[in-house]
Amino acid sequence: EAELNLMREALGINQHHDAVTGTAKQHVTDDYYRILHNANVAGWKIFEAAANSASAVNGAPKLAYSPCPRLNISECAFTESTTSGNFIITVYNPLGRPQSPLIVFPVVALENGSPPTYVITDPEGNTVPHDVFPLPQPILVLPGRNSNAEYQVHFVARDLPPVGFASYHVSVSTARKNRVKREVKLKVNRSK
Amino acid sequence: KQGFVFENDFYVITLDSATGHVSSIERKDQPGISASVRQEFMFYNGMRGFNQNFSDRASGAYIFRPESQAPLTMRDQLDVSFVAGDVLTEIRAYTEDWASHVIRFRSDSEVLESEWIAGPIPIDDGVGKELISRFVTDIRNGAKFYTDSNGKLTEPRTRDYRPTFELGDDTEAVSRNYYPVLSRSYIRDEDQSDPNLSRQLTILTDRAQGGGSIVDGALELMVHRRLLYDDAFGVGEALNESAFGTGLVARGLHKFILTSVSNAAKLYRAEEVKDIMRPLYAFAPTSLSAKKWL
């Protein structure tokens, strides 16, 4: 309830037109950011509790979830530091019908210059196709981005259940070089 | 000669080989539905002023008032590259250091994406700027474009026209045709004698933006602005977000769909709820193998 109240408060305050449109002084806008950030943290706590109790129902071990709130700028401490071993990605679909979103996370290059190799397994045990792309250059130089990730992994979480979860198992290995998709320059020529 | 051609199950997208801009989009599954489309980043210089009288009115947090009545162009020839994978393809187009985007499409999707990165907007020349992403097409929209009203009702907007009063001459061509776009905007062929052959270009936004159809066939959305004068409506500060000492950088998404008018609403309605109800995901370490985890 305490977390929900933080979120309610944030929703109430940030419905003000100044919060929506940016018609406020910078320090007021910074305060809107602070309130939204607190609500975001509270939301993740609720997510973690719900995900843990859901997995407990099925007898699965409890997991310590790490959210990555800065995925919008391709920054994620968890996936960047996990260069070997296994991890779980639990995806929650808040929509009342199935959807198949793209799941994206940033990864770093190893000493050999290539990111680790990933094997992603869906809840039915099928291997899920994925790509490893180099991040676009403007992302690498974003001011305020605190990340060494130069690549991103993406895959499609197919047919997520309505208002439900699906967990994907990711096995990370450095055994062989990852086949990163190459960025190919197009020869654009005005004279032609 | 014909340009660089990309395709998925639904679209053929062609880039101009001379400039790198998108030049046309064609539906593979809907014969007759194709359009010449040029997307580019452009900008308006924000009007300077101290708000002493009407002509001295500055562009600011509340007021959008460009200095000229046509947007200024950026570099015509883009740096373009692509990355193609098993899941999706990305076309990466770099216009300037402060304006670029990635056109992304999955092999099986009717929705194309333009993920833009804008900023920091340069102000070394002492001029505030308002950056737009503009789509110019051959769609004959007859001065009409459509925006949503808080994601619900779709409102038709007619250029230089108000339904309840006579629009005077003392207004400005760009500003008077800008409207709020909360989640979607579209233009479509005015002639809908055959709705299966009339075209509609819909753009879904991931945030509220301003937009308009300033000339026929065009649809523009303002993605970022940085201004150096207050517009005297109460903020008392210029809209100059100088984060990190360099100015704010924004990253966002426009989803765009070209389809027949008869098919458009069922596509964009389904897609826009996915934007509002985006999936959340989080990561957790495990010592279990995939087999044991299952």
C-alpha cells in the first residue's frame, strides 16, 4: 500500500499541465522527475513482489530481480555485468490480450572484442531466435549515459499471455565468438 | 538507379540512392497501395523577442512561433547504413550530430518504426531551434489531417480553417496549423470512392507532440525544441534545458503505417494500446540450466 500511495501521489501531481507540457521552471521540472522516479522505484518493488509470489505458487525458487530503468538509453547494469552464467528475463504483459513485443537489452564486448554468446529459451523449452546488433553511434555518445555496452541483443517474446507473465531463460557463454550482425554502410552519391 | 530496396512480409521500402532519404513505401499485400514518402528532419528558428507588442512575441514554452513560415533544411545527403538480422532490420540514417533516426521493422510486422534521437540542439549561433520530423508524400489529403483527442475521438483538422469562427489574416501560416498530437495523427486521400485503394499514412507517437499538415501530402511532428527567450506567459524562464552543460538529448519513437483507408483503424487502434500498455521486464540471475529451470 505504501508503494501504491507513492504511485498515486505521482500520478496526481504529474497530471498538472505544467508536468505534461514542460511549462514550468527547470527546478520545478526537476522535481516532477524526482517524483516520477520515486514512483518508478515503487512500481518495480511491486513488480518484484508479484513476480516472486507468482513463481512461489509454481514451486520455483525465488529470484532477485534487477529492473533496468535506463533501458531507454541502452543502459543496464545487470546485463552488462553478466558475461557468463545464466539469467532469467521475466516479461509482464499489462495488456488484456496477447502481444508479441520486442525485448531488447544492451551488452558489452569481451576482451576478444566480441560480446558473449547467448542461448535464449522460451517457457516451452524452445530456443528463441535472437540478433546481436552494434548500437547506433549516437547512443554511444549520449551525454549522461553511464554504460560500456556497445551492442544490443533483441528477441521477440511471442504471444505473451494477457495480463500475465512469461519467463525466458538466457544462458551466457564466452566459449565461442558471437556472430554480431554487421552494420553495412550504403554508398549514397548525389552525383548519381 | 532505383535506389536501395528493403522489404519484409508487408512492405517494400526504397531509399533514394542520391540522398539516402526514404523515397517510397509500397504494400506487398495490398495491390495499389503505395506512396512516395520522404522523411527528413528539419527545423524552425524560434522567434526572438521581449513580448512588448504582437510583433515582438517570442517563441517559448507556451507559444510556438517560428521565425520563417517554412522549415529550414538540414544536410540533404545522409550517412546511411543498415543492419539485417533474423528478427529485424534497421536502417540507420544520420542527418546531423543532433538529429538521427533508426527505421526498424520486423519481418512479420505491418508497423514500421522511426526511433529518433534529437539533441543537444546547437545554440552557438544565439538562435533557439525547434526540430521536426516531416513526412512528405503524394497522398492527396485536400488540406485535411487528423489528430486524436486524448487517444479517444479522432478530430479532423482543416488547414487555415476553424469550424466556429472566421480565421483572420493576422495569424501565422505554420503556428495556426499546429495541433496537439497525443498519440496519433494521419493523412489520407480525400477521394475515397474506393476505400481499398485510398491511402492512409498514420503516425503513432510515444508522447504528446505538436504537429500539422502545413502543405498537402505532408505531415510533420515536433520532436524537440530549445529556445532562448521566455514567452511571458508565466514560466519566467527560456525553454533551454542545458542538462550536462550541453543541452537535453531526447530519444523517442514514431510508429508509422501505410495502408488502405478501409484497413487503417483496426491496425492503428490495436497498435496504440500496445504503446500505452507496454510490457515490463526485469532480470534475475539463476544457477539453473534451461532444462532444470523449465
